[in-house]
Amino acid sequence: MFFNHLQKVPPDPIFGLSDAFKEDSCPEKVDLSVGIYKTPSLKTPVLHCVEIAAKQILKHEKVGNYLPFDGDTQFVEEVKSLVFGDSFTRERVYGAQSLGGTGGLSILGEFISREIGKTIYVPDPTWANHVPIFQKAGLTTLTYPYYSHDKMGVHFEKTYAFLSNLPEKSIILLHACCHNPTGSDLNKEEWKLLSKLFKRKNFLPLFDLAYLGLGLGLDEDTYSIRLFSEVLSELLVVTTFSKNFSLYRERIGAVFAVTNGKRERDLVGGKIKRLIRVTYSNPPSYGAAIVKEILQNNELKEQWIEELGNIRIRLTNLRNQFVDLLKSENGLHNYQFLKEHKGMFSFCNLGKDQVRMLIDRFSIYMPDNGRINISGLNDQNIDYVIKAILHVSKL
Ligand code: LMR
């Protein structure tokens, strides 16, 4: 017998909830769990720019062979501009196509663990998949303080003090924008202070840029990465187009290493290409072709920027509506902090027991850290969700 010793795997802390939601027969059920953007009719859209790009690709796609290990070069160049800006010295940057954000994090995690160091510090809290991805890559994960439930936002003094005491050359995961799960980001002054600390301590940052364009805008959301790229000579970045192009099922993203110069860039590139070769060999082409088609065509790019802007507006409007309704339902509760959050998620300061009750009694689904996907709200369910949250908050 080879398999009988296997232990049952517990459900995924985020996707496991989708299965439970599907099976729930409650007519009022609400899904605020997985980080997928939804329209007011709670559908995940195919963007118009993506539809047009897909038709154009079909017309001129005539090649059927493998992509290189690190993917479509033109796609990677376009994404490089998006992330680092047009003026950044490209000679210093190595880039590769990745299988979404998770695929990129896995490859960079393995690169770090084989070549750089064995420990990575992640914010407390962080995306539920960060720790297992890094552990599978052979890294030990330790946390640094980030969010304070009392402050209902980032406790920057604590973050800074903790990081100041870490050994030189530590490797540290940073969320570039739209922090997942809290929605609480650092401000520009805090990023500046952190960049100086990272330089002084010779830290290596790994930026996770999963929500580019969903926070404040394309340039604003890359502020931290662009700043650190000016201040430091080396850093790593992972990005994905699942959220901002609504290309969840294409698994398209990219990884970048900013290096000291051409020599190091090629050395890092050699290692990453080797890792890709022995992991999945060559990436799929369709998602990269779509993103490239849009970014290389001014009209389509403008359309994408507009559609992304509309996503951002809907998220902001929902936050405002949510806070205002909470206030009018119960003036004692001050949820003003939710308006400050960025991106798809917010913490509503709910404990595990309260989340359990929201799921069991109200069929409102969210991970047990109390993170809500704002876009899962609409005019039909928002009152119900607010009443339920206020009910469980009185526990
Ligand atoms: C999330 O945080 O819900 C998303 O990034 C989806 C995922 O892969 O967990």
C-alpha cells in the first residue's frame, strides 16, 4: 500500500469557502471570500479590451511552437515599463513571464532559498498562501508586525522598530499596494523611511504587486517599487494580471529582479530560467499575448485604463456606501477607517467567532481572519450584510 498513510488535507482557507458557499441553500447567502473582482450583478467580467485583443490575436497568431523558458520577451518589456516606468535603466532589470502571482512567488521563493538565504519575513497578517508557498520553496517564514486591530490600520512605528532590529541582509516581503488581507497601506512618508532603512541594513525586499491599479492608480500603486528601485541596487518583484485584467484563468504574471548591472542581471536570469525549465519548462502564451496586445496598442491601453478606473470607482463607492450605511444603522460604530483602505479587501475588525457566526447563521462567507472582498457587495445584499455585521459585533 502506498497511499493509505496519507493525512486528509484541510480545506484551503480562502478557496475552501467557495465550495461551502456553493453548497449553501440559503437564498440570502453572500460570498465575500475569494479575491475576485465582481460587477454589481456579482459576475466576474471579461474586460472589453480583453475581448477585442482576443479577436485580434486570433487573426494574426500563426506560431505554434514553445515560448522561451522565461516567456514572451515583448510582453516582459511592456510589463517592465508598467512596473518601473519608462525612464528606469532597463539594463539592471531581469524579467520573466510567470504563472500568475502564485507561480511567480514560487519561482522567486525557490530562487531565494537556493541562492540567497533561508529565511523570509512576511507581514502579520499576510495573504494566506504566502507562508505555504515560501515553506514549500524551502524557506523559513517569520513575521514582522504590520496591522494593529486597536489602531485599525498599520502600526508603522512597530513595523519600523521591529525591522530596524533585524540582522543585516534580511529578506523581507512587502505588499506594494492594496495590502491583502487588511486593505491598509503605508503612506509615501512611511515608504521613504522604510527605503532608507532597507538601504542602511542592506535588506533584500520582495515586492508582491498583485493589485496594481486597484488602489489609487497605475503610477501611484507602483510608488513603493519605483522608490526602492532608485534607493536600492537590488530587489525582487512579482506581479499578476489576474485582478487588473480580470485574467484569472489565464495564469499570467511576471517576476523581476533589479540588479547591480548587466552581469548580475544575466546571472540571476540564468538561475531563474533554469528553475522554470525544471518546474514547468515553458509558460503558456495566450494570457501574455492578450496583455501584450493591449499594452502595445494605444487605443486598447486607454480602454484598459478606463475599465480599471471604473473598477476602482466601484470599489471606492462601495466602501463609502458601506461606511455610511453602517453609521446610519448604528451611530455608535465608527467604521470610518474602512474608507481609508485600498483595493479589494478590508478588515472589519471581526474575530474568528464572529466570522463563524456570520457564516453559520447568516450565510455570509469570508476567511476566518475577517477579511471581506468589497466587490462581493451590491445594492441587493449590502443592507443584509451590515445588519449581520452589527449583530455579531454586539457579541
Ligand atoms: C485572494 O487572496 O483571495 C486571492 O488572491 C485569490 C487566492 O489565490 O487566494
